[in-house]
Amino acid sequence: MQAVQATQFGDPATLELVTDLPDPTPGPGEIAIDVSHSAVGLIDVFFRQGRYKDRPGMPQPPFVPGLEVAGTVRALGDGVVGLTVGEQVVALSAGTGTGGYASVYIAEAALTVSIEGRGIDPALAVSVIPNAAMAHVALTQVAHLAAGERVLVHGALGGLSAGFPGVAKQLGASRVVGTVRPGKLAAAEATKLPYDRIVDSTDLHSALGDEKFDVVIDPVGGALRTQSLDVMIPGSRLVAAGNASDDWDHQVDTNRLWFRSVTVSGYNAGAFLPTHPQVVPAALAAAVEAAAAGLANTDVEVLPFSQAVTAHQRMESRDLDGRIALTPEA
Ligand SMILES: NC(=O)c1ccc[n+]([C@@H]2O[C@H](COP(=O)([O-])OP(=O)(O)OC[C@H]3O[C@@H](n4cnc5c(N)ncnc54)[C@H](OP(=O)(O)O)[C@@H]3O)[C@@H](O)[C@H]2O)c1
């Protein structure tokens, strides 16, 4: 099979296209997928850079990055029911999964969902369904979103964040507001994602005026996390879901949580899903519905595997308003 390998930890040029890897076969509970599109996420960049290399179970070079694929079922492992060969699917990976930038991907059947006949473009499907599923888990299991509540989503156009507004609306949120950095305000104007409003995150308090929220989704971290406490009502919940700001020294003052009577929770799919696998089917189903209903529409640029270096350079330089998906060479 073809694959893009990270040959060592380092810059994007460490990614190389190889064409002679053996085709993998599925084990019990797994399926093989003929990949049409592989999602490119910030986590792939972090893995390639070697940022988490010393944590247990993290991939070591050479490895094939990529956590999410779309394609058709190629083969079923023992015990797999409910999927058929040739069916169009999207698969995600929990934990420290890799292997997505390949023409054949081995997925856990339990983390795979059919999109057959749903009319969802596979490049869009792989870019939004896994993140919308993660949004469903975060909103239902961690934020405990109730109908009528107001949701604020930081880094509104980012990969993970883009999964939130449609799913929040499906779950009955009365209003979903996004925040972006100033350079992304024009893109925010043009987005098809179902935000009611998108504001500049530089000075949250003045951008939002008196508007307050019941739930804040924060994959950005740093100073924005602390500023968020000012726009939360008592009883509200902030979900720390990432650290795109790269501010690893940031601390939350727990006495402010007490005074304001607000909650800060963490959500990491890689940690949560292996211990809560029962939440996955409903999350994947909701994500497919959101995508089919046009509630997760985001721009996706498709590049061939041979341009994986460019894809990672653009992720690193933030030279994109939507998502990038990779596709095997013809
Ligand atoms: N909790 C989970 O299970 C889970 C799942 C997936 C990802 N994540 C984490 O979530 C984070 C985002 O991942 P992603 O794949 O969505 O990345 P992404 O597509 O690159 O999006 C990152 C977003 O954060 C914004 N951002 C970056 N640096 C910022 C800063 N200093 N201040 C304000 N905004 C900033 C970006 O805005 P610009 O476009 O303006 O740069 C972009 O909207 C990462 O930390 C990732 O590890 C967590």
C-alpha cells in the first residue's frame, strides 16, 4: 500500500511517501478500509514534531500519521457485524492511533460509522464527522448541555471547534457564539458553520458586552481560558479540550471558580473514549446527522499524499481557513 511516513521527529520535510508497505489485514473486531481521504489535524503535527514522544504509547518513527479516514470497507475481521464490504464509511481512532495517511487503514469497527447513501462528500465527512462526534461526547458527557443553554466556542473555525455549533444546535442550544483571532474575522464572516455570531477573541469582555454563557468550549487555552471565566454565569461549565495556544504554563485559579461558582472540566477523547466506549455509537450517529443536514459545512482542500509536506507546513503556519484532507496517489 501507499503511505506517508514520518521518518523521524522534526519538521514537515520528515514526511515521505512510500509505496511498498504491505497491505495490513484486520484482526478480530477490526475492519480494513480502502482509504479515499485522510484528515489532517493539529495532533498529527504534534506527533510528527515529537512533542509527546516521551509519553507512554506514543508513536516512534518511522510511523504513519493520521487518526481519521474516509473510504470503503475492504475486509471485515472476525466478529464484525453491521458493516459490509464496499460500504462507504468514516473511521476515527481513540488514543494514540496512527496509520491514517495510508491507502489501507485498519479501524476498530466500534469506531467506524457508515455514510453510505447519505450524500456526504467523503472529504467533508472525514474532516467533520470525527470532530462532530467528539463534540457530541464533550457536550453531553462533560458539559452536560441542557436545551436552551448558550454555548461559546473558542478557535471557532478550527478542526475540533467546527464540530461543535451544529451538534450544539441539534442538542437544543439556544445560541452558539464563536471566537477567532483578528486575522480570521473575514473567514468567520464567510463561514457556513451555524454560529449565531463570531467575535474577536482578543478582548472577550468588550467583544461580547453583556452576553454570558452556560457552556464554554476551549481547545485554545492560555489567557483566553482565564478571560472566559468573565463571560460565564454561575453554574456554567468550561471544557478544556486542547491547547492550540501552546501555553503549557497557564494555570486556572481555583479560588476564582469558587467565587464565581463555575466549573472547569477537561475532555480528551484519547483518554475518555477507551473508558467510555458506550458513548461512541450515539456520538457517531449524531455527527453523521449533523453533516448530512449541512450543520458542519466547512471548506476542505484536498491534496495528494505526495503533498503531505505542504499540508503540514500550512497547518503549522496557520495558512488555512478550513481543513486539509489527503488522498492517495492515483
Ligand atoms: N479534546 C480532544 O479530544 C481533542 C480532539 C482533537 C483536537 N484536540 C486539541 O484541540 C486543539 C486544536 O486542534 P485542532 O485539530 O482543532 O487544530 P486546528 O484545526 O489547527 O485549530 C486550532 C484552532 O485554534 C486557534 N488558535 C491557535 N492558536 C491560537 C492562539 N494562540 N490563540 C487563539 N486561537 C488560537 C486556531 O486559530 P487560527 O486559525 O487563527 O490559527 C484554530 O482555530 C489542539 O490542542 C488539539 O490537540 C483535542
